[in-house]
Amino acid sequence: MNITRRGLVGGAAFGIGMAVMGTPASATTRSRACELQSALDAIHRAGVPGVFAEVRKGRDTWRGASGVADLQTGRRVTPTQRHRVGSITKTFTAVAVLQQVERGTVGLDAPIGRYLPRLVPGARGDRITVRMLLNHTSGLPDYLPYAFPSLQTFPAAGSTRSLDDNRFRQFSRAELIGMGVDAPPASEPGASTGVYSNTNYLLLGELLEAVSGIGAEQYITRNVIEPAGLRNTGFPAGERIVGAHPKMYESFFGLIDPPRDYSVYNMSWVSTGAGLVSTVEDVNRFYGMLLGGRIVSPASLEQMQATVPVISQTGEPVMYGLGLHRFAIAGCGPIWGHDGTVWGAQTMTMVSADGNRQLTVAMNLVRWNMLNASGQPQHHPIDDALSSLYKQAMCD
């Protein structure tokens, strides 16, 4: 979904789950593990109830956690828990579409109207290509303000009432796509700068169903998740997550105070755009295999890494390929991955260009930043603590 990367809550600080794999562990490796644990503890102390991560460097793997999974009971968060990973789902959907491109059943530069004429009719369907959906240059706006109408006047007014109204609502993809297609366009199809929109990835889900003959979630499970050996990744069948998981607290820039748990939620509102549940281990495994050339062909991976500037939902520019971000961290080389948020949950995954370093970090608090008088998120210590973790994990 990826509305923003920010939130606020306090709690007692403690770290658990430190693990370094590699025998024997050198003093340098032990020191690095302590540094990574301290970085997680700092995120927790800055206000995130629970944070957990897996970091890989070469053949070494470290997992750690800090804080609580449940503010009421004090149950600790652990690095093996499942989590809603939000728009990280988009990479899985993009991979599934590129599989169909490799098989010749979908043309990357073919118009979406060829496959889904009823959903994107007329001249618009003729101009918008599959590639434009994948890299957010279709010009189709996001359906989210229409699915959650109480947010439409935010930040000047508005409320978060829609979040609760939709908790158990079952949306269809076609219904949500219709909201985006019928709304005023965000830009012309194929514009040099794209606009991030979940409408694009729900259309890609419908495309998968049209060409495969089975449900999009079922196709992604059979052809992407299972072949990659991801045992704890999947689309939840109902509102609840199966297995151990943290509660997921939404602050929405201080409008929800104290933050509210949305771990029980019908995820039909994001579907193939942001509906997956996974673990930090599975996410690292998937992106490591993808960037290592073990999931799609080299030609497809090259297409995925061909980026264009895209305006994110926070108004910030990002370099976006076909279901992949290219990140920039001062002092580091190129980094690939994706971030994801849904109500109450946030995940970030990063892979260095050479594949030697990986980080996946998950948090159970989102949109912690308060807004200033002009409606812009104010800087928060959590932002600094996260930046420090990114540098610790991804930079020499």
C-alpha cells in the first residue's frame, strides 16, 4: 500500500533473539551482531513497540528483535514471527507477470485493453501498456481515497473512520479498479514521471487471472512462492493471520491516539498490491534469489531494474522499476528492494547490487510522525534510528 513510512508509541526497551550463524564466530562478527542489536533497540526506544529483522552478509545471517508484540500483555516480539508485508507483494506480482511474458502469453509493451477491455475500456486501454502498470506510469490514480472516503479531506479535515468501517469488508478487485479508472487521471499514460498507484497492481492481478485461468493469489502461490521455498509466506484466507505474529498498531499521524491494533483485517482492499503475510527470513530469501538470477531470466531481471522516477504517496520521488525500488544510502553502492505498509504494519527489504548484503526489517507501528501546520510530517527520532539501522546493515 505504502502511504508512508512513519508512526509513535512508547514501551520498555529490551532486545531478544540475537543469533549469529557462522562457525566459529569471530570477534568482528560478534561485535557486528551487538551493533545490529543496538540499532534495533534504538528503534524500539525511539517509540516503536516491536521491531525485528534479519541481516545477511555473505554466508553469515543474523536475526534479532526488540520490544513487544502486544502492548497490553507485554508479549515479546521475536524475529521468526509472521507479519503483513504490504507493498513488498508488488514484487511477487511483478515476477508472476514476467513469467507470463517469458512464456509469450503476455506482451510487456502490449496494451492492457487487449487483455482486460471491460476494466480499462476504449482509448485508455489502448494506450496503457502492461509495462506502464508495472512501473506506475499508467496515469491511473490510486483507488484508496475512494475506498476509504473519510480520508479524502486529510490532512485539512477528515477522519480515520473508514479504517474501522472497512475492517471486515470484502472488496472485489474489479470494484476497486473501477474506483481508480473512474477517477480523474493522475497523469497521461507513459509520462516521464510516474505516480505510485495500487490500481496498477490490482489490474495486474486481473491480468494474471485472465491469462492463467486461475485466481491471481493461487497463481502467485503456485508459481512464485512455492518454487522459491517460502514456507511462511502467503495470502491470508480471512481476516486473521495464522501463526505467531505481532499486533499491528496504526497511529495515522496522531489521529489515532493511542494507536489502534489492525492485525485482524480483511485484506481484499489491497489484494495483489499489498496483501501478503511473510517473515523476514522468507522475504530475504525471495529477494536474494531474485537478484541472484534464480527466479526470472536475466533479461526479465534487467527489465525489472530499468527504473523511472515515480512520485510516491508521500510526494517523495523514488526510482521504480518493474516491481523493484532502487534505493540510495549515502556511502553505499546501489541497493534494490521494496518497502511496504498496510494499516499498522511496515516492512522494508534491501539487497546490495552485488547480492552480498541483505536487510529485512519489520515494525508493528506505522505513520508515527505528527503533522505540522501545513500538513507535512514532522521529523521523529524513529526516522533517525531507522536510518542508522540501514547504514549498519547495508554499508561498510
